[in-house]
Amino acid sequence: MPFIGFDWRYREQDGEFEENIFRQINTKDNRTQFSAGIAYTLPMLLILQTEIYHDGNVRIQLRREDIPISKRFRASFMVNTDKEFMIGLHYIAGKNLGFRTHYDSDMGFGVGLTLNY
């Protein structure tokens, strides 16, 4: 699945810059960039996404959502070359309602309500 996109974000930073695993400057706190990439579905429904930004930085990400744990519980995860990761858990309360929680290495813990229509 090829894609193109625009990534814009800004967060207060402490003046230090991190490097990704390719020793490129990580712009996760202040990013205004165009990108192009490919997302490929691997066996076991893992999604491998490779993306290149207009400044030449490369980002590779592996993720999977909706990993069945039981009839009502689903898990998810994400890891990428910017040294970010996410793990999550989703509880299906009914046909149209669910509850979600996750931990993200940048944003911390989160909780949410899922409404399906």
C-alpha cells in the first residue's frame, strides 16, 4: 500500500535532540515534513511501514492492532526506528461499545471509550 503524507507536530523540548537507530536527528518533538512510503502486510497481519521524509530521514515501523487474546479482549503494539513504542489493550463491552487503554513511550498512559457504528 503506497502512501504520501504530511506530518506536523510541535511539543516543548528540552533543547536536546535524540537520534534514531540510523543515527539521524529524531524530529518527533518538532516536525513539519512531507513523506512518502509503503505499508506492507506481513504474515500474522503485522504491518511493516517504511517511510522517507523530504529531508532524507527514514522511519520503519512494525505494528499490529486487534490481536485476539480472548473473546472480549484485544491487544495491540507498535515499535519504530525513532525508538518509540506503544502497547495497548481493548475490552469489547458490546456490539457498539468498548474500552481501551494503552501506554505510549512519548505520551504516557491513555484511556478511552470506543464507539462502533
